[in-house]
Amino acid sequence: MMPSALMMGAQDRLLPLSVPFRFFATAVILHVAGWAALLAGADTLPGFLGGLGFGLAGLHLITLGVLAMTAMGAAFQLLPVATRRPLGPPWACRLTWWLYTPGVVALAAGMAAELGWVMQAGGALVVGGLALFAVLVGRNLRQVGDLPGVTLHAWLALAALAALAALGLTLVVDVDGGFLPQRGPVAAAHAVLAGYGFMGSLAMGFSYVLVPMFVLSQGVPDPVGRRTALLSAVALALAAGGAAFGAGVVAALGGVVALVAIGQHLRALLAALKTRMRKRLEPFFRQVWLAWVLLPVSVVLGLALALGGAPELTAPLWGWVLVFGWLLTFVTGILQRIMPFLISMHSGAGGAKPLLMSKLVAERPLLVHAVLHALALALVAAGLLAGFVPLVQAGAGAGLAGSIAFASFALTVLARARAHFRATPQPQGTQTC
């Protein structure tokens, strides 16, 4: 389906800006907090194989507070537009945020302070928010018979979400209970389900809508979407199952299947890019290109880990490339494009002349973020390989500075949007950010 067909009547299916933007704004704030926590715990990262502290807190502020938070806000707004079906009342979407956000903060605070009861309270709220999110998304997907490239990946993401939430809550309760004979395999399966299952599947499925829409190209054919979803499901079952039961060969086989799925996915998106009407790719694509390169790299590192290659070296490096290399790079790229895009669409409500995205975006903070983020990835990776804490600290510091630059970009977008909406009469009932 062409992106133009998806966008027909899209304004009628837009939620109030305050719904997705509460998720996006929270993600921007927790992005800074996550890098700060990582800097505080940088000395624990080389050779990290588990344990509480600021390093684990920073990891979860990024995974839950930035990656999942952005995915939830995007899903609430994009799924009704893409599927042409209602997702749920705005109050239910807001309730998800009210459950989920304090849960993420409490969970991370409990990890940093090594307080099991705080972690358990936060984990319960996180699971509650994710459960409500899954119900709302599932209700939407049940009404859709087309768009298999999006819906099949979304169903896979929801299945992975249920499994990773159960494993994550088990790990949190085990901190005080100590009933797990081994935490390592459970934590490994949890990481696979979170990184490749939930966030990975959503990233792949949404890419089939977002990339063609943003570059004005032909869409990805439905058979490709079905094929990558099926391959991803097989890869995820093998990798997560193998990790959970300590069967490294099975987990490695899952990695091989994942590489095939990634090859199909990237080839389809590159083919779509060749048909684009926008010949000059916008700055957000710097992040997307880098993320696409690091996605298969993360799987190769996972293969090395599954086959027993020096876990004290490969485990932290795999986690770093998976979360900060592929996922965070991709999500910050999409977030810097989707925020002005949604504001521009809302500004055209009621027949008003839409606000151009170029009027909303400040390019310099994005360039600073891109440079510092890439520098952070390289420095921390080098520090993990060398076991040299000062390099890891320097990388985390660069990441923190980059996240502040990204926050400056987001604040500029919101400030310019508010100025526009205050100066322009809005149709009755329109809600702005």
C-alpha cells in the first residue's frame, strides 16, 4: 500500500497531541536520566554479567523509559492511522502512561539503590501499564485483515511482551526471594525477548509504514512483511528458548535465522528507498543508517555469546550494541522525525494551513547529538573490549551530553509548536501539546 493511501483521512484518526507527546516528552527526559545513571555506574560495565546498581538502572531507563516509552506513544497514534481502526479512548491511553511512568522510575530507583521492595512495586506498575497497552493494541489488531507487514510484527511483539514481562517480574521478585537456581539464563532470555522480540518486532513492523511515508516511496510488498514476521518468530523462539535452557547451539541457530530475516527486511527497505520522491534524505536518516548497520552486528555478537565466546567480554558488548547501538540509535532517529511530523499534521486540522516541519526543527542540536551519540557508542565499546573504565566513562559522558542536545531539540520543537498554536485560532475541540 502506498503511503499516500495510508494518510488519506488520517487527521480524522489523530489522537489529541497530549496523548502521544506525554510519552515522547517522558522518553526525552529519561534519555538524559539513563545516560546519567550509566555514567554513575560506568565502573561496573566492563565484564558485567548481572547485579544491581546504577549500570542496571541506566540500562532499564533506556530500555523501558526511552525505547518502550517511545514505542507506546508511537503505537497509540500510528496504529489507528495505519489500520484505519480505533485503538481505544484517549483516557485509556493516558492511564497507561500514569501506570507505566512511575513504575519505570521506581524500578530504576530500586535497582540503583538496591532496594528489592521498591523494585517490586515499580515492576508491578510497569507490568500493569504494559498489560493495558497490550489490551488496547490487541483490540485494534483484531479488527485488521490487511497490512500483514505491520500487524504480524505487532502480534509477535505483544507475544514477546507477555513473556518478557513474566520473566522480568520473576527476576525482580527473585532479588529478595532467591528461588531461581540460576538467574543468568532467565536474564538472557528476558534480554532476547525485550531487544529482538518486543522492541525489535515493533521497529521492523513500523519501519514498513514510517520509512516509505517519511521518504515518499513505494511501500514494502505484503509477502515480504509476512516472510520477515515468520522468520522473526522462528528466530525468537529458538534464541529465547535456547538462552532460557542454556542450549547455546539452539540459541545460535536462532541467530542464524534472525540474520536471514534481517537480510530480507533491509533489502525490502533499501528497495523502497530507491523509489523515493524525496531525493535528499533528511538528517534523521543518519541515525537510521547507523542502526541498520548495527542490527546484524548485534546478532553476530549474540551468536558468539551463544557459542561460548568469553561471556565476560561478549555479553556486555552484545548488550551494548543491541540496546544502545541498534535500538536507541533507531528510536532517537525516528523520534526526531515523528515529533514535528505529528505537530504539522495537527496544525492543519479544520482546514488550516499546516505548519511546515522545517519551521519546527533546529538542526544544530540534532547534529551535535548524532556526533556525540556515535562517539559514545565507539568509546564505550572500546572500553568494554579493553576492560578500561576511563574509556567507558568518557563514552557515557559523551552520551549524556548528546542526550542533553537531543532534549534541547525536543524543547525547541515544543516551544515553536506552542507559539504557533497560541497565535493561530484552532477549531473547537482541538487539543494541543
